[in-house]
Amino acid sequence: MDIITQIDLPGLKFLRRGKVREIFDFGDQLLIVASDRISAFDYIMPNGIPDKGKILTQISRFWFEKTSKMVKNHIIATEVADFPAVCQPYAATLEKRSMLVEKTEPLPVECIVRGYISGSGWKDYRRTGEISGIRLPAGLQESQCLDEPIFTPSTKSDSGHDENISFAQMKDMVGTELAEKVSELSVRIYDWARKYAEERGIIIADTKFEFGLLEGDIYLIDEALTPDSSRFWPMDQYEPGRAQMSFDKQYLRDWLESIGWNKQPPVPQLPPEVVNNTRAKYLEALRLLTGETI
């Protein structure tokens, strides 16, 4: 199986590189190409996961289509044949891992919705009884389902560590009206997607959305409800009071913790077993959610 961790497309105007995606500039449009890179604890692993970029793109495309009546999204085309002519020599590389999208003005925040208490939210709750300034009931257990989903924004970073912020801080950053619209929209999309996924055996414990503005309208951008941007748990193995089995990169994080990595360079090479198991989890999420495979 090929692993594509570097996307080189000579002749296309390179814009920027994220932890996973390369972005190319077509004026008022962008070409987003998902590599097979995988990151954990703010570091990109030295070896990638076969087909990961294809899996992420197919899951995002699925959710963008499903939520298009709730919110506009930036998708123009996902079939390489519909991309500009300059892209066609790279069709084999771009196939299933790329999207031609509208260029929007991205909001400077990550829009995180939590339906369950886990990850950094669990750590914050144990320390303060709050997540992003939201006071939660005492005595909650790890992985417990919250009575209502909560909106907990964070700062945005392509290379460093995102920081949880309060809703008041978000209002200061983007304005009260826009913050309230995006918050309501994030919770509504998450709530609908969570119910959809539960019917297919997956708990979406939390997820991260990104939004952009174009001609005054709000657009859902970047990726949507993928194993990279969400916590996916198998319903039949769910049990509050502990960390959960997952279809996302939590498996990789757990392995890195188990080997005692200090989360500083050098970043450890992933053994074949970890690579193959991670790929299998991503593929299972794709199959359960969409009924498709690659």
C-alpha cells in the first residue's frame, strides 16, 4: 500500500501546508489535498497511514452533502475530472483525496461541540469543574454523556497547540452576533450527526468544526466529522467511567503514551502493527457511517 505524506504538484500555486492537508491557490478557489500524514500531541508522525487522506476526504464529502440543507459549505467539486485543466496531470495523486472549494475568510476559532466529557474537556473538568468557562454538575464520570451538548471554542493552530477559550473570549474575537450564530449552528449540526451516527453504531463524543465567511454568509469549511476532527466510539463497547475504545486516532495517542514518549523530538517511528490498526479503525468508521469503502 502506498503512503503519500508529501503532495508535490509543480505548476500549481502552493498556498500552505497543514498537519495533514496541502492547499493550492486558484484565486477565488482552493484545492485542498489530504495527505496520509497523521499527527498526535501536536507532532506529525514520521510515517503515515495508508489511504488516510482518501478516507478523510470521503467522510468529509459525505457529511458536507448530508448537512448542506443546514448550512452552506465550501465544496465546488470532488471529482478530479471537474477540476481545472492544470490539475489533470496529477489525477492519480488527487483521486479521492482532494476537494475544489470556495475560498472563504476562515474564522480564527475552532468550533468544538461536546456531547460527552472526554479528552482535554475531562482534564479541565477534573481541575476546575468547568470546560471553557461552562460550569458542569459535580460528580461526572469520564466519558459520561452530558445532558445537553456544549459549545467550547478554542484557538486555531496549524502547527502548535490549540487552547480552549470561553464563549466570551470568542465573542471578543469575532463579534457577538457571529459567535452566537456559529455556536447555534455547530450544536445543531452535531446533534443531527450524532443521532445519525448512533443509528449506525457510532457515538460521536465530540467534534470540531471550522467556518468561514463569503459575501456575508457562513460556510462550513475544512473537514467535517472525520476521525481526525472527532471522537468516534463504538456504541456496543461504550461504558462511562473510563476511556473508550475508538475509531479515531485516540488509539495512536494511547500507544504513544504506553511507550513513555515524552512528547518532544525525536518523534517515534510507528511500527507496522500500529499503522495497520489505525488504518483499520479509520476504514471501519468510513464503512459504518457511509456504507462505502475506498
